[in-house]
Amino acid sequence: MSKRTEEARAREQLIDLAEEFYDQFAGGQIPEMTLPTRTKSNIEYDKDSGVWVYGDRTSTRSANSVRGARKLLKAVYTIEFLDQQLAEDRSSTLRELYYLSESWDNTEAHFSDQDESNQMIEDLEIVSDVTREDFHMRPEESGATLMGPLEIREQTRRGEREIHCQEDVGEGGYQIPNNPDTIEFLDNDIDFVLCVETGGMRDRLIENGFDEEYNCLVVHLKGQPARATRRIIKRLHDELELPVTVFCDGDPWSYRIYGSVAYGSIKSAHLSEYLATPEAEYIGIQPQDIVDYDLPTDPLADSDINALESELTDPRYQTDYWEEQIELQLDIGKKAEQQALAARGLDFVTETYLPERLDAMDVI
């Protein structure tokens, strides 16, 4: 679908939504907007797509209360703003939307904080079946990068340019744009994709030449990955048929980073088919690695224990592998960072740990 076609569809969906509110008014109905309930208990596995999506439970934004009426008023103002933005072929950040609402003529339509404006965009994505990227809404730059044997063509405001993600970039790599669907994959010599949580580990891999020795595309996630990062990972897997692996710290928060890549997040389960890569495999750090390699560790905090116990009840982690690893971690009471592998030398991660894990996973 071309950029113009996507923009036209986005505007059409927004106008249809506004007309639906108007028709409810005209028909003597109390205007309302129905959305899936965004909770852990309302996600379910879709066997056809292989990802986790929202279930049948819904909640309703209704004008039958002052609070509900305010939410619908803000939705109408936001729809008008997005329609105008698309008509003018402009874009704005999620942060700018929050501040822009301060200029709207009805003070009841102003957002109280950015979380509220962010949720409004998510609500409109769900009911319109259009992504925020097609609304020309973008987050602040995440700074996530690619480094490896991949040649791409990207669209910029100054036209097209071709880039090799090893030869034409500095040590920092190629920065993933907010809308990676503007990227065209031209050529590659990639054997697998390695998604890395931390900047320190990403730099270690590049300095040690891991991307060159193993024909690996290193994706720096920068912590919890942005949507653009998850989208390009999915495209790399689906379009180039590349294995995807994820390398994180050994703690419950990092397991959730893997989960967002592989299964999708609860708040964006409506986009799981667009963002999630269910075939992605977790390399480590595993609780078993902490035991096997006697890694330097920190004790689990109460918040870590609560998070691990919560993951045991999360349907996305109810597999034999994850239950075994999480139970082991609760038993040993320890967590470890990726860079704890440096206790065995700066080259241990690239000469021993990753090759052994990747071989055991049949990736190399």
C-alpha cells in the first residue's frame, strides 16, 4: 500500500469514527466508544497468527457520565487535529500532542498529562484499525540501531538514499527511523538477527567483530524496545526469513523485554500481528547460566520476586522453558547482568558464551 493510500485510509477511518458519534447523537443515543479491556487477563493466544491478542472483554467510553463525556470530547478534538495534520502532510510527536491540546478552545478537551494523550492515540488506533504511524504521530527518538551486513534504501524528506549498515555507518550503527516501513531491504549477507538489550554489550559485540565473524545483524534494543524497533525486527524475520534471537540481562524486567519482541505487549496487543515476532528465541542471560558459569550476581529484590511470580501467571510465559527458568531463579534468589560475563574476560561473550548458546539453539 502506497504512502498516499495509507494516509487516505487513515483520514477516512477518522472521519467515519466522527460520523459514528454524530449519528449516535442524531439518533437520540448517548455517544459511546467500545474498546477491548487492556489487562493481562484479557489477552489470549491466536493460533492462526501465533501472537497474543486481546480477548472478548470490553470496556465502554460513554457520555452518560461527566468523566466519560470528557473522554469522548477529547477524542473528537484529537480526531479533528489528526485529520488536519494528514491533510497538511505534517507530523507531530506524542509529546507535542499533549501540549497542543492546551491551545484547543474548550478547556475540557485539554489532556491532564501525556499518559492520557498517549492512551487516546492508542484508543483511536484500536477503534479505527489504523496505526499511529499512519496518523503521522511519532514518539521521541528511541535511538535504537542496527549494525550488520544489510543494505537498505530509505525514504527521507530530501529523497531516497541507499545505506549499508556496516560499511556506510560509524561505530554507532544505523539509527532505526520512527516508521521503518519506509525502509526497503535491498541486499544482505545476514545469517541471523541478534537483539541486544544494553549499550555496553552491544558495543562489546561490535568491538569484538561479532557482527562480521558471524554475519550477524546486531539490533540494539536500548532497553524496552520501541515500536519501530519491534516492527523492523518483525520485517527482518518475515521478509528476509531470518532467525531472530534476543540477548538480555537475567532478571524479570529483561524477560519482559524479550516478551515484547516475541509475544507483544499488553498495552499494544491490538498491534501484535504488526509488531510481534513469535519465532524469536531467548538466548540469555538465563538463570541456568548464572548457575553454570557462576556469574557475579545481585540478590533478587522484593520487586523482582513479585515480578517473577507475576510472570508465572502471565499466559505468555506459561511454557515449560519459562516456568523452569523462573522457578530456578526464585530458588537461587539471584539475578545477573549481561556484562557479568566479563568476569571471564572481555572476549568470553563472543568466543564462548554466544557461540555455544547459538549452536545449542541450532542458529549457527
